[in-house]
Amino acid sequence: MTDPSPNDYLQQRIIAHLKPLYSDCDQHNLADRIVAAFWDKPDQIINRAEIQGKHLWDETEIALITYGSSIRHGDEKPLQTLHQFLGNRVGDAISAVHILPFFPFSSDDGFSVIDYLAVDPDLGDWSDISAIADDYRLMADLVINHGSSRSDWFQQFLSDEAPGNRYFVTADPASDLGAVVRPRSHPLLTAYETNAGTQHVWTTFSPDQVDFDFRNPDLLLEFIRIIAFYIQSGVRIFRIDAIAFLWKTIGTSSINLDETHEVVRLLRTLMDHHQESLIILTETNVPNHENLTYFGNQNEAHVIYNFSLPPLLVHALLTGESLYLKRLTRSNPPALQGCAYLNFTASHDGIGLRPTEGVLPEAELGQMLSTLQSFGGRISMRRGPGGTEKPYEVNISYFEAMQGTIDGPDAHQIPRFMAAMAIMLALEGIPAIYIHSLLATPNGYEEVNRTGRNRSINRRELELEALEARLDDPNSVEAQVFDQFKSLIKKRKLQTAFHPNAVQFTLTLPEGLFGIWRQSLDRAQSIFAVTNVTNQIKPLSLGDINLIAGSHWWDIISGESMPDIDAQIELAPYQTVWITNAPAPQ
């Protein structure tokens, strides 16, 4: 008996995904339509053996997160300015670029998409997107949970015209919606007057962001066509925005439902069988145990955000105690083959607090939030079950979050910030760096005052000429951080023990020290990455980390040799060492 052809095997898998989603439709026909929408030619479908041979990432994989308009220069299209800045200043320090939503939009800085198939003309056009994709692996957002109230689809909904009149979730306000988990504090349903009468539309994030109804298979097919278009335009990593809220069922929490996971599994199947090396990254800012479920059984997201890292890393560096950070690194399971964590410290949003639920005691959380507020941060709230409001995220530049400790500002802001970056770069997973961290951008109070939104504090648009003047001034904060960042990244990319899937163990070290051991997949290199998370000098006994006799050990960051493996060294405040046995470069 011969194995089924790649096409037949793929269709069988697609049908298996469709059955729990659309039991009442012709699943064979829908599967055929999905294949036709996703591939130009059937012979472009790869088989199971070829999937295993795909190269998805290695230790050189480092992503930069940016808006298309983060850097502006006169009348030049910002995507062109960004591309030039990356080429001239950043170079090969990064391998991937995540350009946050670059589509025409009506609100939320891009996350209320009007037209999924167009580039915002203020930013540039598809040729500018493709040019960046020629130089870097391109990540783009698939804003799949909701669209703009100004989109053609929603205008069709208001006019009661097909197909848009079947694309959005509506509900009776008298329904029991008390269990729904919310990331915002505004009402869940928004009333719209339509040609079919008053309709109460599900609006998870804002009245302008109307939630799609994926119970309609035609809508799923629309998004598969959109994904195929993005692939043709050079996108290789798909950040699936707000995916946890995708499927709604009255009487449930409407978050992380089985149907949502099945949609992710379907998209994973499609992307795995595509000849390009495509990656799914799920954006699920939820408690860690929920976030981990999006790995599935190696059949959902290729990559998930390490959402717990930003707040717990901040807590460690503000308090000088890394207990909760150590618990995170000890409890996170190693990512299995074909999966990886995305490690980051800052993003276009804020420092998410949901991952701290059940992790940081209330007193510790309150102390951290008070400190960050004293450093200029703002607190955004969410509405929980029963209408209670809870802190959802801290909005602050990550560099400004490192102004001091719980005792107040001090003179260690740059070393403290670089300690956070060094820890992030050393952890199991793929590092992702927000452009405003790379450039040590301060809090944007003018932006908050202009938009009235807390998140604008870390979404500044920088003028290229002024930025480059700062980067050319060796005494500027921006130049110091930028240069240290690039130096650290250059050294990191040479270490096979920093492969995203290399072995990781958390070291047992005295309080005030955080450390991990990484070992390369071929076991040829070990790295002991240790950081002093305090503003005091801390001794590190090399004997405590069990350096193996007979190897030459040295610090990758400083270049210093460590011939005595039983010696005690002193770590300056916020100093990091990457102690390795790999030969030093000549």
C-alpha cells in the first residue's frame, strides 16, 4: 500500500481540522477551496519529509520590532526611511523585522484594519514592504480577531449586504456574558444601526474594532486568501494578533476555546506544507499556563511570546531579588522540536501584567507598580468577570523603567537596562528587540497628551536627522545603549549554545545573582550566563557553577580568561558574564 500523495494527505489533515469547526458544511469542498486559495499550483505542496528538513531558526535569529513610521525623514516615505536606517545603522545585527500593522487603519495605531490588502499610503507601498523583505525575514501582523468599523466588510454589515452581513459577531444584550474575559474596561457589546435593525456587535477591544464571526467558513477562506497574498509579498513570519479571543460562545469565557486552537492548528498545517519556511507566532497576553497551550502538541504555534519575562525581569532588577524570575525559567518547559519561545522585554503595548497573576504576591506587584509610576509609567486596566477592574499593563519605556530601584532613581540606569537585555539575549528562545529599546527612547508624554492613550508613551516617532546626531555623539545615552546593544548581539550570534532550542538549566546561586547554563545541541559548547541584578558588588564563586576542569574558560563579553575554575570573581552592579569553554575567536 503506497502512502497518499502530498495533496491527498494534506486534504485529509485539513478535513480533520474542519470537522470540529464546521460540522454542517461540505468539508471536502471547503478543503478544496482552501487549497486553491493558499497555493498557486498543487505541485507547490511539500510532503512530510520536506517539512522536517525546513530550517526555521538558529542562534543568529534576532528580530527587531518597529512601526513602519517609527523613524521619519521629511517627505520621504517612512518605510523607505526605516529600510535605509536598518541598512546603514543596524545591518546584520538582526535577521528579522516585525513591522507592526502597516495597513490603512482607523484607530489603535494600526490594529483596526480598514483594508488587509493595502499598505497605508502614508507609510509607502507594497514595493517598500518587499524591499525590506529582500534583506530581512519579514514578520507581519494578521489582525484576525477584529476589523475596522470603517472597512468595506462592516459597511456591508450596516447595509445588510453580503458577504459582510455574515462576518461579524452579534449578541443579545440580555445574554449571559458575565463569564467573558476582557482585556479592556469598556462595554463588550456596541449598538449599531443597520438596515436589518439595531445590532449589538461584539467589540472586545474598542467600539471601532468589530469582532469577526469565524463560525462562517467563508470568512475563514477570506483570511486564508489574505495570508497567501502576504506570502507572495514577502511575509515569512505571521504574528496572529489577539488570537485567544477568536471564537465566541455565549455562556463561556470566550477565550482560549477549543475552536480557537483548532483554527491555529489548521493554519499551522497549511504553513508547514508550504514550500517557504513560514512561522506562526501567537500573540496571547494571558497567564503563562494558558500561553503555553498554544504550542499544542507541536502542531499549533511555532513560536509563542514569553509574556512572563518582561514584568518578572523588571521586578528582579527593581528589587535586586530574582526569585520569581528563577521560578519562571525553572517552570517553563523546554520548547519541543519545531517550537520556540520569543523572548522580549518591551513592545508597542506595555509591560503585560496578566502573566504575574498567581505569580507575584499582591504586595510585590503593588510595590513594582508604584515604583514604575514614580518613573513616569501609566497603568492601564482591564475588566474581569463580574465587572471588576484589574491592572492589565504598565505603559512605560523599558529604558525609563530601569531608572532606579524600589528605593528610587540612581546612577545605574544604563547598566541596569543592559543587564535586562543581556538576560533576555541569553535565555532559551529567539530574542526580539523593540526599536525604542535599541534606541533608549524616553517616555513620550507629548504623545500621550496628544492621543489620550497610555500606550502612546512608548510609540514615539523619531526624526532621523536628530536621531543620527544622537547616535553619532559617543557621550549620548542613545549612542551608549545602541553601541553596547550591537556589541552584545554580535558576540551572542557566534555562540551555538545560544541556539533557540539549546539546553537551559537555571543555576542555584546566592540571592542577587541570576544565572542559567546553556549547552549547544551538539554539546560542544557550554555557556554559564550570570548577571548581578543588584546595585551592589556581588561575589561569584566559579566553583558554585561547576566549571569542568581541563577546559579553557573565558568570558565572552569582556574577553577575560578564567584559568582558575575555583576562583571567586566580583561582579559590578548589573554586570553580566557569559562564561564559555568554546575557543575564543582569533
